[in-house]
Amino acid sequence: MTLPGTLSSLIDALRVLPGVGPKSAARMAYHLLQRDRHGAARLSACLLAALDQLHHCQRCNNFSEEPVCEICASPRRDARQLCVVEMPADLNRLEETQAYKGLYFVLMGRLSPLDGIGPKEIGLERLIERARDGVTEEVILATNFTAEGEATAHYAGELLKARGLAVSRIARGLPAGGELEHVDGMTIAQALLDRRAV
């Protein structure tokens, strides 16, 4: 069966989303066209507005409607600390905890040589420049604990330390409220290595 060109294009466009294959994309397209045309129009308008109005913050590289985002512009943030994260979603998650009051730098990715993503693609030069602003005293590496995240933290840490900056890495270990019998061995081992005095 041959689909109308515009429907085929819509399905292909929806496939750019992570985790969306051909069947899911087709389901979404049919849902929007059959059951929620108002939602489809709203989605279209919001996407166009986001593409038009959102840019990267000049200081932290996060998405912002202004040249400098609200976090970077806030006088209540501790400018001596700079937390490096992979993606805006990671920054949002840290902000939800309300445990960190410093500033951020968003890499918009992580090192992945197999995918052709090297230091230039994730803006490590911009990070170095940002961290050497004369105010930053500590750079906290909060990349994910995946192979790529660990490689990114190690590489960035070496570059930052070579320039005389204090660098730390977020700890990993047991989840709050977790029970040892339900935690994997690797996490327990890391919790033992990262233990601290009480």
C-alpha cells in the first residue's frame, strides 16, 4: 500500500525522536491526524517557536531564550563552583534536588569515538575557557556513569587539572533507602571504594 507523500513524510519526521521506530512513528502520526488534530497543531506551533526562540546560553551552553540563561544571571548562585553535565535533562535533574547552588556547563553530549564524537563536538574548549574565568574554584564533573560518561569525565578532568583547576567527580554508590541484598555487586563495590569518614 502506498501512503500519501505528506503522511509518509510525517512518519519519517517522527522517527528522528529517540526510541521511535517505524511502527511507533506511524501510530503517533495516525493518532495526531485522527484523534488529536488540535494537539498536532499545538505541537507544530510549539516546535516552531522553540526552534525560533531557543538558543544556547553564552555562559553555560544550556538552552535559553536570552543570551545568558536565568541560572547564569542569578546573583544567588555560587559562581565558585561549576558543575559539568552531559545534557540539559541532567542539569534539570540536579536542580530538582535543590542540593547544588553553583553554576553549570552543559556539554550537549559525551565523548564517543565510535560515533565520531570527539572533544571538539562536545565543546571541551568552551568548557576550559568557561572554567578559567578567574572566579571558578572547583569544577564538578557530573557526567553519567556509562563508559562514554566516564571517558568524558576522565578526559575533561585531565584537561582542567593541567590548567591548575581543582576538579572533583560526583560520587556513586547505594541509592537512598536501598537495601544491600537488592543492589548489584558493581554498585556495592563502588560504594565501598567511595566511602568517607563519619
